[in-house]
Amino acid sequence: MRVAKVIVDVSTSQTNHTFDYLIPESWENIVQKGMRVSVPFGPRKVMGFVLEVSDHSEFDKLKPLDEVMDLTPVLTEELLQIGKWISEQTVSFYIQTFQAMLPQILKAKYKKEIEVLTDVEIAEELQQLFAGRAVMDFEEFVERNGNYSLLLKEVKNGHVQINYIVKSKETNKTKVFIAPNKEPYLLEEALEDTSNRAKKQKRILEYFLEQTTPIEQKQLITELSTTTATINQLVERNLLKKIEKKVYRDPFQDTDFERSKSLPLSGQQQTAIKPIWQAIEEKQDEVFLLHGVTGSGKTEVYLQAIERVLDKGMEAIVLVPEIALTPQMVQRFKSRFGSQVAVLHSALSAGEKFDEWTKIHKKEVNVVVGARSAIFAPFENIGIIIIDEEHETSYKQDEQPRYHAREVAKKRGNYHHCPVVLGSATPMLESYARAKKGVYHLLEMPDRMNEGEMPPVEIVDMRDELYAGNRTMFSRNLLEAIKTRIEKKEQIVLFLNRRGYSTFVMCRECGDVMKCPACDIALTYHKSSHQLKCHYCDYQIAMVKECQACNSKTIRYFGTGTQKVEEALREHIPEAKVIRMDVDTTRRKGSHKKLLEKFGNKEANILLGTQMIAKGLDFENVTLVGVLAVDAMLHLPDFRSSEKTFQLLTQVSGRAGRHKLPGEVIIQTYTPEHYSIQLASQYHYQQFFHQEMQTRRGFRYPPYYFLTLINVSHPNQLKAQEVTKTICKLLFKHLSDEATILGPTPSPIVRINNRYRYQCMVKYKDEPNQREIIRKIQEHYYDDIHRNDLTIQVDFEPYSLM
Ligand SMILES: Nc1ncnc2c1ncn2[C@@H]1O[C@H](COP(=O)(O)OP(=O)(O)OP(=O)(O)O)[C@@H](O)[C@H]1O
Ligand SMILES: [Zn+2]
Ligand SMILES: [Zn+2]
């Protein structure tokens, strides 16, 4: 008896364990752990992952599984282990994690077929099954008791291939190719037999006398200016044949990549890369923090570290934040490593993602460049994992399983005994603190590649502009500087911050922002109740009418959109050609790339955009960077708002003067004295680090304390509040005295989709039982969750506090 232990696709706390199913005899040799199967579950059939195959079960009367969905495991042993670990760490269901590790499309069902690839004789037993056909359905193979291990052997030899045909239209793209179907001398005979009136047929036959390799039908038609009808006539005469070939959708197929060679490394690059090379050679699972200023040449270090890994026949994973996964970035990897690179990011269609994943799964590539989920690339011989811009919050998934790619990377590094490199110009406080303690190996690159100084930053106090009667969104200096650049035919990047749009309240006279007296967090304006609230504790006051600091009545909440800025630019500088890049102008596929290309070709003077343009761009003609409204981010109700502002300003400033031309940065703000802005303008990372660490210690925030955020929501406000209150009480009772429990507090956005949201925050040092307690709490509310529309979300080490 063979038994499969299966995690079924039913996300509840009561089904979050394996169920045993009998493996029917015909599947016995086929089912392996890491494959997906279809199993009966109650009245339904559901998908499931095989976690283990065993020869016994504690239960009698097992139901047999229905179907095997994969021929080779889609999750490796390692990924199964990591999946279990993630589920436990994030208190999520196993099924959620396993599915998060795979491309979306694999949730659908697909058909499998086996195809003979070569003229080489395959094993006799298989030949009989194929009976002269090139392709057969896998279902038939199973029905006729095909020898599975023999099949796998031929797959390994490259004689046979397994095709996955997904039923959705998206997945497989085929092209029709035309090839000769007869020996050349027979074609020649046919040519002579063809009447002179059939000139078109003759031309095609002549072509195939010289050319025996298949050619795409479309291409044949253009090259010989012939027609499908003519080709069909020859196919009917059995002289030619049509072949359908699966082609990968290559999102970059229209792009020619010029091959780049590795550059001779600068002194600081050499110093940084040596320990990384050593860790690769010695198979050490060391974690490096590469702290290098913008333009210091971090990417070249990544490239040459990867080169070393590929030389050893191993694989590399590179994570880049979604927003920085620009065509420019992709190009740098593709032009160095060519078709060995797969790219995974969210702009790809589901089908494209599946294709890229398939290349990895089949080991057709050995480098993956991708956003967060690329950390699950099913490689089995990883030599290095690189996380660029490691401070980016998008590396944490904001729905269950709420994993952090950095933590998964370290886990995979452990497993493969390979180094993990975290790179950034502005490492996250937590990371830099770990590096200082020696937990990570710190590598510093303090100088720019072009040996230039960092571009000088001018801070413009927008309150002064107001006094001077300038009520526009551009300061006089910025306007002047823009005009000068346009005259000199240099280019400008204008950055507008959109995050935190109009949630905080600020005095335009003195720049004062209302804060919570207990939490040092900007108060959030709640429009419905016209109140200011702290969403960490329960402090709240009525919306103020005048500034508490200076009594001015110019108090208001904040926000401007890119469109408004574009209109204003047109008004003040009519001669400027502007490219606007935001969610609206980049919605269409490929538009992101086109806009950047246009800017790169100097078809515009100004690139205006949001977060999207803050990172990764490397244009040599950009000499001025302007930051329009930095304050919105600074006052987000988030203890990381200073850090995020510092990081953002540093990144944006880094876009200027990266090559020969010197750069300049102008930051407009209402709070010029704020230390994030001051220190960013002087590129003082170290000093910022020390100052911010002190604040964190004082207010008991990370990295001194860990946080857990529990969000409760329900259509009934009272219910949401009551449940949160009970959860707070339970945590208070079961956690140690060292833990601080804050709440119940209304979430910053109290109502979404008619659901009320409350939260509870835990600050702690060490609570080993915490996850177990939270699981129990969730089980306690099982009925409410499944029948009564309650949700309880738990986020360990949250990045978003909304
Ligand atoms: N060894 C080298 N020799 C010559 N040029 C180099 C070398 N290393 C990097 N460069 C060039 O220097 C510029 C900056 O390097 P790169 O973009 O890698 O820096 P970075 O640290 O990744 O920057 P950022 O963090 O701002 O994205 C690029 O144009 C790059 O091609
Ligand atoms: Zn004021
Ligand atoms: Zn508070």
C-alpha cells in the first residue's frame, strides 16, 4: 500500500494538516513529494500538495486520490521545508504558502503530453507505446501502465520531453513551422512533375531543395511572397509538413542586448567583492551587507559575484524591488549573461510568468532577476542570493503568508551553504544594526564610481516662499534652476511624493505637524468624525482650527497630484517638454519602458514622477533633481517615517550627476530643520543611523523591540472593537510581563468596504510562545471567522501600520 500525505486546498485552521490518500496502483511509481494531486474532499474535488509518500497510514478506509497533476515535483524538498517554516513563522496556512511559491497559473489544471524529441532510438518499451507517433497524451501512458522510471530516464537524456498544456488560453503560444516532408531527391522529382503554371509551388519547392531546416510559416510567406493556400497545396501533396512548436513568450524578445564584458573593478569594488568570492569558494552561508552610496558601482559587484558562481556551474537569484525592476536594470543582467537569465516581475502576463518559471524549473537558465517572489525560484544548486535595495518594504508580502524575502533568502543560504548579499545606499536600520554587531559582514563603498562628489543638495524652505508671496508649488530657485538646465540642454528629474497623501495636518505658516504626545507619531486626520487620532494608542482630539504652535489659521491637510504639477509646469515653463510617469501613464504594458526610452533619447527635458522614478535610473544627462513635497512622507503615522524619508531623499538625489556632468539637487519642504532632511542633504548615513537609533530606543521601537500587529475587522463596529479588546486581554494574560500591549485602537483607515477595523500592537523582546497563543486565539474565533464574517490578521514585524 502506498499512501500520499496531502495538504489540501482548503484554507481553514481545521484543515491545516496533511490528509492521507491511497495511491492507486497505476500511479504508484509516479507520485512523489512536491507534486500536486487532485483529491476527493467531502463532496468536492480539490487540489493538494503531496508532502510525503509513505507505505502505511494510521487510518483505515482511505479514499484513493483522483489524479496526479504534475509529472515532476513543482516544489523541491528544500522548498517544501521552507514552505512549512514560513507558515509557522507567519501563522498562515500551509496551502497559502505553497501556492505563494508557485506561479499563479499553476493553480489551474493542465494537461500533459509526452513528446519524442530526437531520432535517437528510445527504449523499446516506450517506442511500443508511442507506436510511431511523436506525441502522446500522458493519460494514455498511465492507462497503458507505462514505465515511469524509464520515461524519466529518457527525459533526463533529453530524448523525450514533457509538455504542460494549460487549458487557459494564456499559457501556451505556438508557432507554425514548415519543413520538407520528403528526401531532397524526391522533392526534385516532384519539382519536375509540377506544371509550369504552378509557379508559386515551384518556388517553394526550390527553396526547400536548398534549405532543409524548418522555417516559420509567416516568414516563408514574406520571404517568397507566397500564400498559405500554396503552402497547403504542397502539404496536401505530402511534400511539405507543418510543425507546431511551442515558443516561450519572451517579454524582451524585441530588444537586442548588446553583450557587455565585466569591467575592471575599482579599488573599493575589489575590497568589497573579495570576501564575497571567498564565501562562494568556501561555500559559506555568510550574510553580507553591502553599504555603497548611489553610483558606487554595487551592480557591477553583483554581476561579477554572479559570474564566479556561474563559472562553478551554480545558480544565482537576484531580487530587485518591483519598482526598480526597470528595463534598464534588466538590461544590465541580460547583456552580461544573455539567455541564461530569467526575469520575473508583476508586469508580465500570467503566461509569461509561467514561461519564465518553466525555464527555471527545467534548468534552462541559471540566473533569476525578479521581484519578491523570485526568492522561490526552484533552483537546486544556488551559489549566491543578492537582494538589491534591501531596505525596500516591498520585500515583505502584505497578505498571508506575510513573509519577508530577506528572511527566506537567509534560510535558503543556510540550506545551500551560499552567501547572501544585501545591498543598499541606505540600509534598513535593523540591517545596519546587525552589521555593526557583526551578525552580518559589513562591506562599505563610500565613493562614487565617477570619482565625483555626491551632488550638492539645496534645501528650500517653502514657508519663506509663502512669505515672499509665492503661492505656487515651485520655489523661485527651483524654477530658475529648471530653466537654466533646459537652456543648457541638460535634463531634469522632478520627484513628487504621493505616499501619505492628505492624511496628516500641517501648519503652512510654521510647518508644525500635530503629533501624539505618547507615541511621537503624526496624528491622522479622520474626515468622517473630523478628529485627529493616534493609531498606536487611543489618543484623539477634535480637529484643530488653528496651529498649536503659532496660532496661525493656515492649517490644512496635504496633497498634490502629478497631473496638477504637469499643468503648473506648462504654465510656468511653457517651453519644457515633460514626460509624466505615474500609475496612470504606465498602466499599459510596455509604456514604462517607452517613456524611459524617450527620456533617454532626450526627447523631453523633464521626467516627472512618483516613487516609480526614485530608484535605479542611470541617465548621464540628468544634472538636476527636484523634490517637490517631501513632507507628506515625513509625517506618515509610522515610526519608520523618518527613515523612509531619509532613504527616499538619498535615492532620488542619487539620480543626479552620475556620469561626467556635475549634478545638483533641490529639496522643497516646510520642515527644513528635520534631521532626516538635514542629514540626507549632507549624505550623513552614519549620523542618521545613530540619531534614529536613539529615538527608537526611547520609544521602544525596532530594532530594540519587535512588533506584532493584529488587525481585526467586521461589518459591525462594536463587534470589531469587542474582539480586539478580548484579544488584547488574552495577550496580556498569556505573554510575559516584558511585553507591552497597545490597543484596542481604531486603524488609520477605520472603515474599508463597510468593514470596521481595529488593531492591537505588541512590543516585545522575546516571546517564544507568542505564535502558539495567536494560533489558539484564531482557533477560538473559528466560528466567527467562518460563519460570521470576522477577520483577524496578524503581521509579525509589520512594515505597514495602516
Ligand atoms: N568598475 C567599473 N568601471 C567603470 N565603470 C563602472 C564600474 N563599476 C560601475 N561602473 C559604472 O558606474 C555607474 C554607477 O554604477 P552602478 O549603477 O552599478 O552603481 P550602484 O551603486 O548600483 O548605484 P545605485 O545604488 O544608484 O543604483 C554605472 O554607470 C556603471 O556602469
Ligand atoms: Zn503654526
Ligand atoms: Zn499615541
